[in-house]
Amino acid sequence: MKIQSVKGFHDVLPGESTRWTTLEQRARAVFAQYNFQEIRLPIVERAELFQRSIGETTDIVEKEMYGFTDRDGTALTLRPEGTASVVRAYVEHAMHVQEPVSKLFYFGPMFRRERPQKGRLRQFSQIGAEVIGRVDAAADAEVILLLHDLLADLGIRDAAIHLNSLGDRACRPQYRDALIDWGAAHADQLCDDCRRRGTRNPFRLLDCKQPGCLAIRHTAPKISDFLCDDCRVHFARVLELLAAEGVATQRDEYMVRGLDYYVRTAFEVVASGLGAQNALGGGGRYDGLVRALGGPDVAGIGFALGIERLAIVLEAEGAAPVPRPEFVVAPLGAAAEREALALAHRLRRGGARVDVEAHARSLKSQMRHADKLGARYVIIIGDDELAGRTITVRDMAAKLDRQRVAHLDTTLSELRAALAEPLDSRLERHA
Ligand code: HAM
């Protein structure tokens, strides 16, 4: 009986994986422009890390973590996100001692036991970035500018950045109380989930996608009416700096984010064409988190993009280019096999993308396969070639059936130089 992958856990097959590689390479280039450095984090963490950061009453911690008990009794979990791990590493390695500001990026799989659907998986991958050590609004603007550039360079066109301020420890409690009152007053119109979480995590009331809850959301109190002066000034400065750089954002008073560590600036990247799972990415400020995890009192801000969702949006815009070999070596017969391997090895070490056909197949079928691979040149090594220690090179792009002969022990640069010459000038024409 065949064994299948686990529900919500997907393979990224060749073709699709080239799109991922391109995404990662482009992201690396943008991170370098902003002088961020990569951090590679473990996939397994102590469960407590996420209970203390994401929050006990969030969906993630309440019901989506893949937790297990280690043999020594420690409660561990597959990480559901990267921010808590970055902060844990920051504190563990006392990064603030070396650098007042840490600018870090990461790639990698995250795990949440959500109900799988298009764009929602149980193992998914994020591209994330965190700035730890800056409390000023210019840092928010720079991070959102980075996100904006990243989306542009990844080729994402119709995505909007939604922005909100969630207030801080001074003003959010009053807003929280107002939401609890509102929830209680509208309990009969809210869904069961919202009625249940109305007092435990009232911000989730604004996030609910149930039609009944959505219909009355506009009557809920707005955070903008509760922000303290510091939060108001901070947010206004973020908006001003972004506007000055021409970054379009949309204010979304009801955007709350699903993780508890956020304060002040929060944002989400919303893409059309993704259906219900329309968030390509999200992020925000998390001043207080470093301290809550045992570190110094420094601020933080960052974001993460979902790679599968980026891939869905890009797929809609066209197929990912499949890499093609520059050379396919076609050996005819067992004697040519060793020479084919040696030549391919030399060309590969020179830097070319090279494939080798199986010697037992006919020239016709080897040529057909090389064509399917999209080879630029096919190098034929048959009995005649072996006798004269030559190779025959066929240009697959040439309309006429053109071939050249070169030495069997050619180097890559010699071969490329020869192929760049007009036919007949340096190489003899094959009879
Ligand atoms: P998040 O909004 O939970 O934020 O996740 C960020 C992105 O990860 C989402 O917008 C989405 O693209 C992707 N994602 C989340 N869950 C799934 C899923 N089940 N299947 C597929 N993709 C998914 C965070 O994780 C924060 N750590 C972001 C952050 C960094 N905030 C500050 N710094």
C-alpha cells in the first residue's frame, strides 16, 4: 500500500521549487540592501516560549500548536511562527551587548494545526524580518518600506498594505473594556465563538469572518478614539514618513492581528485573488516582548510573508521558468559512457548545467529526451567520435541541422568560445 503525505503537509515539486528559490534569492537581495543579516533558528522550541509571547488565549496557542512531551518530560512544540524564536535567540545570546540594533531575517517552515484549504496549510513557510532595539517611528516606516520593496521585487503587483495602531499599555486597556461592553451589548447577534471569547480576548471580535459578526462590526468602538497622545503622535509620524516615500497604505481600524504581542503599529499585506486566505503577510511592533522573555527593555518590530501564498499569487501571473541544461551529453554505447561522464564532469566543474543520457538508448530517443529537457546543445559521443577523440555538438536552437566537431577533452571555456564563433570559421563542418 502506498504511503501518502499528512493532511496539510505538502511537497514542493520541481518547477514549483524553482519559484521558491527565485523568491528566496530576490528576498536575500532586498534584505542585503537594507543591511539585514540572516538568522537560522531551530524548528523545535519549548512550548512555554509561545504561551508567553503569542498569548494563551490566541487560536494558535489554544488549539493549533503541534506540541509533544520530550522523553525527559519537557513540553516542546514545532514552532508556529518565527518572531518568538528570534527574540528568544536575541535574549539567549545577549545580542544587545554587541549591537544596539539587531536587523535579522529568516526563512523557514512553521506549523499550525489549522483547517487546511487553499493557501492554508499545517506546514507553511515564511520569509520574516525583525528589527530589535528601535522604538522610534522611523523604524516602523523603514520596515514597512522594506516590505513594500520586497513585494515589488518579488513581482507581487496588486497587494495592499493595511495599517492600524493597536495602542499601547497606557491606552489599550480602555479600548479593551469598551470592546467587552460592546460584545456584551450585542451578544445575541454574535456567533458562538465570539460570545465565548468576548471577555477573554475581545479583540478577536473584530477579526471574526462570520457574516452575522461582520454585519455589526461597523458599530464597534474604534481604536482611533482611544489612542493616547504618544501612540497618536507615533502613528501620525509613521504615516507621514511613508507618504513622503510614496508608499500607499490603507488604514484599517478593525485589523487586530492574531498574536497578542503587538502594540502600536500593526499591518497586513492583503492580496486580491487569494480568496478567504487573503493575507500575504503581516507584522507589527512588539515593544515589551523582549523583556517579557527575560531580556532587556528594548523595542521590536517586524513582519513575515507566507511563501505558499506568494507562490499562489505569482502562479496566477504565469508559469515558473524551469531551468534548462546548457549541454546534454549523448553517449552511444558502453565505450562512450566513461568519456561522457568525464566530459560532463569537466563541463560541470567549469560551471555549466549539464545532463548525461543513458548510453543504451538509441540516438533518436536520446535526442528526443534532450529536446524535452530544453537542452541548448547536445554533445554526441559515438564510435566515430571515440576513434578520433572528438565530439559532435548539435545546436538545438539552430533551424538547420547544424553540427560542429570539437575535441573530446575540450574545456568549458574552449567549447563555449568555439560555439560562439560563426560556423565553418574555426571548426570543421561535420560531414
Ligand atoms: P502571521 O500573520 O501569523 O504573523 O503570519 C504571517 C503570514 O504567514 C501570513 O500572512 C500568511 O501569509 C502566512 N501564514 C500564516 N499561517 C498560515 C497557514 N496556516 N498556511 C499558510 N500560510 C500561513 C506572524 O507569524 C508574525 N510572526 C509576523 C511578525 C514578524 N510580526 C512581527 N514580526
